[in-house]
Amino acid sequence: MGKISVSRNSDKYIVSNTLSPQEEINELELIAIDEAALDGLLPIIAEQKSKDIVIRCSVAGLIPLRIYFEGVTTKKMFLDVMAKIAALMKDCEKNMMSLSNLALSLDYIFIEPTVKSVRCILWPLTNNQSAQTPSAFFGDIPFGLVFSKREDNEYVVEYLRYFRMMTRFSASGFERFILELSGKPSLAPAASEFDALNAPSARAVALRADVGSKNDLTIKICKKCGNELFEAAKFCTICGTSLVAPGAPRSSGELNRDIMRRGEEAYDATTVLETDEREHKAFPYLVREKTKETISVDKPHFRIGTNQAYSDFVISDNNTVSRSHADIITKEGRYYIIDRNSTNKTYVDGRVVEARREVEIFPGAKLRLSDEEFTFDIDI
């Protein structure tokens, strides 16, 4: 994979990306960046150094988001930055630029401290080996921040819930969700954009037929875009529309309990109801070597850690494991593990997993979170 580094030179930050043999320059994206097609993208240069191709970005007058968020983070600070990144991602999509090439890291996204304009780096690459998934990047941000105790931090719980319930990332949906959290008006999408989605899918109709009145406990349909969500969802993960009835109570305590209780019930209920698919479905699980406990990996994003509020499997007797240590992700019948920047690292078959990088795992894989050992397997 390519090697990315950041250095400080006088009053500038220099971000360099040395390409791997698998990576190539995407000329169309490079031209678009050179022509300043998007104001939010920082200028870059590509140069040949010995046998390597290096893309370099020189940043002056801005600071990395990691420094911007070093102190206490307020609701306005956090949501304003998230909204600006989401808006830039939408612009990238409109200009046919790959979101997978955005350098999604608090070290590589910069902000002007006075006017608070946000600028990002987009590596114009084909087969980018350093790509970070937006959902993993955005979902991980709150765990490294200190939020103001003088504010109601319910919005942080809602934010984390949004990514826990997400099935696929949408820049437009994320932007709308952030604007909802901020209490700001958002432009409703043109009616034609969602005309084809307004009717519930066949899967939703089948669920309704199977369970009748019990369906309200397991499925929600977004009235704006037709997306199917679990009952615990408060915002649509596609269009960002609020799914909470006006005046409904939403205390932080209730929301935390809802994440742990109703989220699991919804996933479990849906799995039971899909009887036609169950015969062909694989059921991944872990075996904890210390206790021989079998742990069902029953969510698309299954988190392991010591934090009881946010972990799907809690390791309460090993303080070398981080609060949110690693995620096991299920995508299109394949399985991956992501280390969430843990202190003592994650290993697959004895090899260290780079932080925030998806590594595919297979039946029989030996996983180690710090010194806590698991075996991954699938029951077919």
C-alpha cells in the first residue's frame, strides 16, 4: 500500500503520498484538481522521485482537524465541520470524483481557524490502497474527542446511533442528518429523485405480511425515500430525515438503553422473519479462547471492546483491550475486521492489522485483540 506522511515545515504542513506499485495516477481527477474544480480540495503536485511517484500537498494558513479538536469540542464546532465535509463529498460525487480517494483522516483534513472553512485532500488515484470508508471514518471520530459537559450531548448518542444502524453510506443522507441535528433547514430533494423509492420494497411487504401488527416492532419505512430501517432508528440513513414524532421523549439515558436493547431485538427479529433466506444464510460467530464462549456476530457492524454502551460484545475482565477495540463487518457475504486505533492492536493469524483498515477474515482465522484470543468461524 502507499505510504502517507505529514511533516511541518516552517508555517506549512506537507502531506506526501508515495504510491505503491498497484496505484496509478487518475489523470481526469488530477486535471480537475489542478483546475480548482472544487474550492474545498487542496492543490496537489505529482512528481517522480527515483523509482517512486509521490503526490504532495503543501498546506499554509490552515491547521489539521486533530489540532482543531484538541480542546473541548462544542456541538456547533463538531456539527459545523461534519456538515462542511459532507457538502464537499456531495460536490465530489457531482463532479464524478471518487469518494474513496478522499484522504479521510483528522490529520489530513484542514480548517482555517478564523472563518472555519474546511479543505480536504483528494488523491487522484486508480486502485487507491489507502482508502478509508466514510462510515468507518465518521463513526470513529467521537471516540477521540472531549465534548463539552455544559451542553446536552444527546446529539452525540444520535450521531453514533446513525452509524450503528447504517446499511450503506450516502453523502446526501449524512448531510441532511447533520443539518437535522444542528436544527438547520435543509433543502428537500426534488420529488423526482425519490419517486422510484417511495413504495416499500418487496422485502418490506413480505415482512408486513408475515408479522402483521408485530411489524411495527421490527421495521420502519422512511416516508421520504422508502428506506427500510429498524424500529430503533431515529434518522433515515439514506436521506437523513428525522423518524421521531414531534414531542416524542428522547433522553440520553433512554437512547443509550435503546441502542443496547431494541437494536439487538430488531436485528434478531428480522433474521427470524426472513425464513426464505435463512436456509441459505451463513451465521458468523467467534469463540473466545479463554472461556470457550461462543459469540454470535449478528450485526453488520459488530463491535468488540470494554465500553458497555457501544460494544456488542463486552470484554469486562481484560483491561488491555480498548473501549472500542475492533469491529467485524459483514458485507455482501464477506467478513472483515477493522482495528479502531486500539492501544494494543489487533492481529489476524499473528499479523498486525493496520488501524482503520479493513482486513478480510475467513473461517478458522485466529483473531487477537491485545492478548485476548478468538477464533472466527461460520455456521452454514
